[in-house]
Amino acid sequence: MTQSPLDNTTPATPEAEVRPQRPRPALPQPTSAEPPGAFDANPRGVALAMLLLVFVLFAFACTMFSRLTTGEYLLLSRSVSAYRVPLGEFMLAPHIDIYQVPQQAVVMAMLLAVFVTVPVLVAQFFGRIWSLLFVATAAFLAHVPLLAVTLILSAWTVRTQWFGVANRFLRAQIALAFPVAALWVSTAWTDAVPKGPMEQLYLHFPWVAGIVLSILTLLVFWVAARLLKYRALVAPVLLAGLLIIAMIVFRTGVGIDELEFRLLDAKFGFADAGESGDDEKASPEEVRPLVSQACNQFIRRFPRSRYVPHVLYLLAHSQDLRSIRGGDTLIRYADVPNETSRDAWARLLKNHPDHELSIVARVRLAQLDLAAGRIDSGRSLLREAWRQLKARAPAPPPQKSLLRLLPREPEMQPQVDLQTQRLLDWLILVEKNRGLGGAGDTPLAKLFAIDPHQPDYAARLHELRTAYPNAPVADNLEMLELMQSRAPVALLRKFVASKPAGNDARYQAQDELAGLLVKGNSAEAKEEARRLWVELFECGDELLVEQARQGLTSMGALDMAATTQRQ
């Protein structure tokens, strides 16, 4: 009989019984889903319209930044090398200097915050592909290519859940690390930063404040978006608010005239006189109508600007600027005024009589009056200019604060000193020779009508001296003629020895001779120069004493001369 297979089955024991398996607990589900984006919570047409509005506002911010840094709203033809300019250079002269206008640092911070925040926000809220459009706009319109490259990395990072971070605001903070590095590097490359640790740290203030403002802007956006159920209108409203605040700070704290003046100064400049071999530079005759148009336009737009005296000076200076060729060198000069500049100099003197630049205006008007034969008027103007120059307030002492800021207005004292360096010589010449002799003031007027920079200057001096041999100014004409010779030192020594004490031409020759000797390297020449100036210092005449004082001060011998005079 065959045994059934069932018979071979071992009886089940309690230990061998298979226990029923308990169901595994389900994995915990997230408490809330990823917040919706613009296209999830809004109709597609509305989302696209808001995105377009954000782009228009962002492009406006880029053009505003370009205007502040390049002078043009749209500069697509900029050279590749110009894109490498460090960010910090845009915050120093010839741009609006944040050490002169601290409010400009706030404006730059807000614009940088816009450049950093908007591409990151667009990548999060509208989509990563749309942020590339904003990055390209920042690179080519605002001219910040290094920052734009890092913003591409930020746009990619902000859509990735690094280290399991699901919160979009926290992911945005991680993404800001790339632009922070770019802004730091671009600012650290900057040269010509004022000395001092606080001054160097202050250069980084705009981008640091911009990053802080970016964080706050992202926080406000996500809070407002959640409260308003992720309406796409939140993005353009927030961006518009930032730009409006930046424009208010710029208009009230910086001023449009500040920007226009900086652009005018950078384009035409104030001091363009002196020797230059640059033949590629436009001649003064070509630039003159452009300067006149730009200066008059500035004065019409900003009649109450603090920079009107500087613009009037630039206008008059450009009318006087001319150039001649001396061998291989192109010489530009502006110390011989044209009659066409009289109106600008007169406006500067009339409307701003106490401004430092009015000293130059008085000197130039005096030169014009003297050349026209109005000797008394010219003398009076020279006297006023001399008194104003002597009464000029000294430079303020350095600031004792941790952060030393610079004066807002440009420093014009070197320019005034340059343009008035012959003031004392002219005043002495007029005071000692006016109204004397049978010819009256005619020789003196003709002397001031001669341009000393022209090649025939010595010949015209000789011609004038021959025409008026008995005029009191004849000795001065001879001395000036000797100055044009190839060996003026020896000739001036003979001239000084041949003239009696008290002759003003002799004193003028002493001053000129001492000025030539002090340029030498020998101790004997410097000692001779010191003796000549000491003799002038002891003559007792107010103007001659001041002339000697200037010479002795230049060589550090004023104290010695004063001691000799007291003895």
C-alpha cells in the first residue's frame, strides 16, 4: 500500500509556526508641498506680463548703473578691456566719489542689490531659463560680466536642494555665495584707494550693504508672496519700490548736477595747459564750441548748483586755451586771455565774487583791461585779486574721525595758484610804471597786448623798446628781452649790476635771476639766489618783500632772512 505524501509531513510545532507579518508603517509625508511658482498660482498670461514688467524695471536699473559709471545710458560699443574695470573704480573719481559724496554709496548698494536679487528671484519664482535673460542684461547693459557669470551659478544652485534644504529662502542664501565672491574680488582689485584701514573698508561698503539688502528683499518677497497666495504682482511691486528709493536717495542726497558735472569734468577737464606731445588730441579750436555748448547747457539746467562757478571757469578757460608748436612739442596755454572770454569771466566775478575761482577771473579781466589801455581798471582788479589771494582761508585740518571723507567740491587751489603765478609780477610792473613818462600808459598797454608764448615775442619786445626808448617801462622791456636769450643768467647779472638801487626793473631782474639760480644743483648758485632774495626782502616795499618772501619760502630760507632783517 502506497503511503500518501501527506503522511511524511512533520507535525507542526508551536516554534515552527509562521507568524503573520505586521504591515510596515508608511514613510512620513511632507507636511506641505513645494510652494507654487508664478505660473502655478497665476494665469500664464498674467505671469508673463509680470515677468515682462520685472524685466523692464531691471533693464532700467542697468541703464541707470551704466549712466553713473560710463556716462551713457546705453553703451553697446564698449571695448572688451573696459569690461575689466574693477567695480571699486566706479566708486572713485572721475566718477562720483563715495569718499566725497557718501550718499552715492547707498545708491550703488541698492543697484547692486537689484542685480543680485532679481536673477535669483526670477530663477526661483518664474523659472531658471528666464533668469538667463536677466543675467545677460546685467552683463551687457550694466557692464558687470564677472557678477553675471556668478549669477548663472546662483540661478542653477537656487533650484537645487543642496544638503536637503527645501526652503527656497534658505536656498537663495546659499546661492548668494557666488556673487559675494565676485563682488569682493572685483572691489579688492581697485587701486588708488585713500590710505587708512577704515577708508579701505569703506570701499567695500556698497557691495556688503547690497548683499544685506538682497537678503532682506528675498525675505520680504517670500513672506509677501505667501500672504498674497503667490501673486506674480509681488515681484514688480517690490522691485519698483527699491528703484524708487534709490532714485529718491540719488536726487536728494547726490543730485543730478553732481553726475552731470563729473561727466563734464571727465570729458573736458579743467587743467589742459602745459606741454604735450599728443597730436591725436583735438585742438582747443575744435573743442571750444563743444565746451561752450555743454557749459551753457549745464548752467541753464542747474542755475543754483554749487558747481556753477567751476563750470563758468571751465567755459572761460576753454575760450582762452590755445596751442602752438615749439619744435616737436605741442604747447597748450591759457594764461593770455581772449576778448571772447570776457563775458564768462565777468559772469563768474559778478555772480560769485567770493568764490576762490573769482581770483582767476579778476586776473584775467585785469589782463584784458591792461591790454586795452584801461590801466587804472586793470590795476584795481590786480589789487583786488592780490588781497583776495592773501586772505584766502587755509586748508582745513585733516579730519580726526575714523573715516576721513574728502571735500565734495573739487580742489581748485592748485589751479588758482597756477593761473595766478605771475600776478605779483604784473602788479609790481603796473604799480611802478603807470602814468609816467611822456608817452603815458601806451607802452605799458602794448606790453600786455603781446603774447609771450609766440615765437616773435623777443622781437616784439625789442620793437616796443625801440619805439619808446625813454618810457619808464623801457628797462622792464630790456629785462624781459634778456630773459628770452639763450644765456639769461649771465645777461641778468650784468643787468642787475648796471641798474641803480631803487630801480624796479633791477628788482624784477633780481627775482627772475634768483628763480633761475635756485633751479641749479650747485650750492654756490643757491646761495647767490638766497642773497638776491634777501636784498629784496630788506628793501621795505610791500610788494617786493612779498615777492622775496615767496622765493625764500620755496627754498626754506625765510627764517634766516627774517633774522638777518631784525639784526
